[in-house]
Amino acid sequence: MNDTIEITLLFNLFFYEMGLYTRNERFIEANKRKAISILDEHANNLKYIDEGLYNDYKETIAFLEKISEEEYQYIKNDIVENVMEFIKNERGYETDI
């Protein structure tokens, strides 16, 4: 997994608005198949708006299609845990998580 894929997953696992991180429960609770469907929907929305971001999403989808459900769950949980740890360690940082 490269940085592009990790960042694309991160941006879908969490929202960041007005200085707060919010968990995207729809994406966090999704299995690999549903996550691919969500990413594909987002990619289609980006196709004519931002070609670079569209390509990032397609790269992430291609990666997810090659790995197992177990591998996907491990990666997803690792990203969520790392973000939660980062937030916990940031002093004075507000979050609604």
C-alpha cells in the first residue's frame, strides 16, 4: 500500500471540518465490497471535477480489489487506531470523536 491509497482511505474514514475530526461510521462499518462501492461512487463524482483525485480513488479501488477482506479490515482498523492515537496525543486539540 502506498501513501496515495492510505490517504484516500483516511479521507473516507474520517471527516475533518472546522478543526474537528469526525468518524465516518458509514465507511468504517463497511466491509471491503461496500467500501469499494462507496469509493467508486465518489470517484464517479470526481471524474470531471478533479482528474488527479479521480485517479487516486481508482488506484485505491484497484488495490482493494486485489486484497482479501481480512487484509482490508486490518488496514482499516490500523488507520482508525493510528488517527485515534494521534488525536489522543495532541494536547489542546479538539475533536468530537
